[in-house]
Amino acid sequence: MRKNIWSKYYTVLLFFVGGFILSCKSIKPVENEKDKKILNTKKLVDSIKEYECEVEWIKLKSETSIKFEDEKLEVTLNFRIKRDSLIWINASNYGVKIARAFIARDSIKVQSEYPSKTYFVGTFNDFEKQYNLSISYPLIENFLLGNTYINELSEKNSSNYRKGKYHLFSHRKRKTSRVISQITKKYPEYIYQSWIDPENFKCDSLSIFFPDINNEIKIYYSNRNYEEAEYFPSKLKIAFLPNQYILELNHKTIKFNSPLKFPKLKITNEHERIKLNEN
């Protein structure tokens, strides 16, 4: 059973990549809640963008739990990232290599070693058509860098302050409810929401709903620590709905700003090409 699952979902595994949230600048905390000045939306967005992570080189190792359908897999994911360029991923279990992937801005390459030798070369559009998951290079990279995805948004945002956090959103509650209930004639490209820590302007959680494919991505960050002059949460959870694909990451090693090498895929005649539209 486990073998069949790996054959069918190894590509999904490598897109449940994620998991590391960085803050790239230290910020003096607000000492007294009653003295806190509530920012308007423009100043809030400017503050978020100012402290978005801009680390160029990132290397991390994460113990990972992946859930889909009725199965749960425990694997180790190693990431090497060059910002705005390439994400390299190696998946292993008990030291045995399972798969390796190269994710570029316009292409995806995956090589699997277990349970059989296979490979895939394609695009994000291919992946979305097969799995009904709206994924792009900017989404994956923002996820791994711990950013809010705000630089990729085209809609004008609004905000409010409640329960000790800023709530940033692309559409108001009434519009969101009408879209989710499918009682509106015109659907937006997406509905975005995020909850921002007012002390460091880092994202605690976010969601992006894509009405055209009825797909929602939810991300949660926790256990924020300070290490190597960077703030970042050591734990991360991402869920794809309604598919119920869930990934949880627990980082064991994190290194910043050291130039990295990216081991190439070693595809041989023994590897069989996989087409995503095959059943």
C-alpha cells in the first residue's frame, strides 16, 4: 500500500515543500499595549514590505509530516534556495534517498528513486491541472522565506486591528461570504487574508482562496525564535483545501547567506518518465 501511495503522490510531496519562516531584521518590541499606535493600511503594508525576508541563500533540514487521504508519511526534507532563482529539494527517509526536485520560476523537474525509478519534467500549469492545486514559484518561495506573499498581490488591501493582531485582507467579509457561497456572478482572482504580529510585522498566518478552482491554501507559523541574527518560526503548517493535503515542518538545521551548490538530477535509462495526466 505504501509503495502505491509513493508512486502516485511523490510529486505532491515535493510541492508540500515548505516550511521555513524567516524574519530578516530585528525590530524593537512594543513595550506597552495601550501605547501602541494603530497603523493605517498604507503604513501597515509599507512596514510589512520593509521587513520581508531578502536573504539570498538559504539551507535547511526539516523533519516533515505529510498527510493526504488516509495516509501519513514521515520524511526528512532538505532545502537549498537561491532567492528569485531556484529551489532544490531532497526527500529521504532513514537516510535513504526518496526523491529530488529542482523548482525554477518556469519549470519543475523531479526525480524519484523509491518505490520505483521515475522522473517528471513540466510546468506549474501541468501540476495545477492534475491536482487542482494553485501553486507557483512565488508562492513556494514566499512560503519558505516566511513572507506574506503581499508583493505578488494585485488587489488593493484593507486592514483592521483586533485581538492584538493586524488583519490584512483583499475583500471585505460580505464579499468573501458571497464568493465562498457561490452566490455572486463575478468572481475575483483570489481572496487573501493574513494576520500580522504588531511587534515585528511578521505574518502569523495567512490564507489564499482561489474561487475559479475552489481551492484554498492556509499557512500557519509558530515557535518564533532568534538565531543567526534572524527571527523565524521553527514550525510551520500548510493545508490545501478541500483536498485535505497537510504538511507540517519542524526545522532542525537552518543556515543563511552561504553560497550553495545544487546537486544535479541523475536521470538514467532506468528512470521512467511520468506524465501527470496519466491515471
